[in-house]
Amino acid sequence: QVQLVESGGGLVQPGGSLTLSCAASGFAGSTETMAWYRRATGKERELVAQITCARSGGGIGYRQSVLGRFTIARDNSENTVYLRMTNLKPEDTAEYHCNTINESYQWGQGTQVTVSS
């Protein structure tokens, strides 16, 4: 059974940092392009960052608004994908989820990130 379990969210002040984790099970995440998504209240889900598998070159991409502040990484031995977020802004407040770039699997619970003073 495929599971995606996100963790690491929380309440942080503007300018703060958080590292999110996505533990995947039931499939070989190392062969997939994995991605982080977020959905703010009242808005549609948006793609935040993606990382391709090694055989596809290991390329990385970010949405413009997080470029230079967020870093996506993967640990294939642990089947885990990370999102390091720095210099957080109130507009980063959202529920964060991971999935493949094709949104292949059922969404997990997500992890809430709230940026507020």
C-alpha cells in the first residue's frame, strides 16, 4: 500500500526556517520525479518544487516565488524527500504535501506551515 507521510511543519515567524520531510512507502520513490505542493486556504494547490530521479539527471525546479529560499532534496536510501525552507514569508502559509510530479498517489495528510508574527 502506497503511503506518503509529511512532517516538519509548524508555526514560524517571518524570516524563519523549517525543514519538511516526506516519507514514501509502497513504491520506489527513487525512480520517480518527486514534488512538493502546497495549498493555502481558499486557493488551489500549486507546485512548489520538484526533483527528478537520478536516471533522468536529478534535475531540480522551483516555482519563482520560492527560488533562492527553498531547497528540495532526496534520500533514496530512506525513500524520503525533503524541503528546506528559509526566509519564510506569510504568503508561504499553506498545507504542504508531497507526491510524484504526476500526482500518481493518494494524497497524504500534509503538514501545516504557518508563517506569522
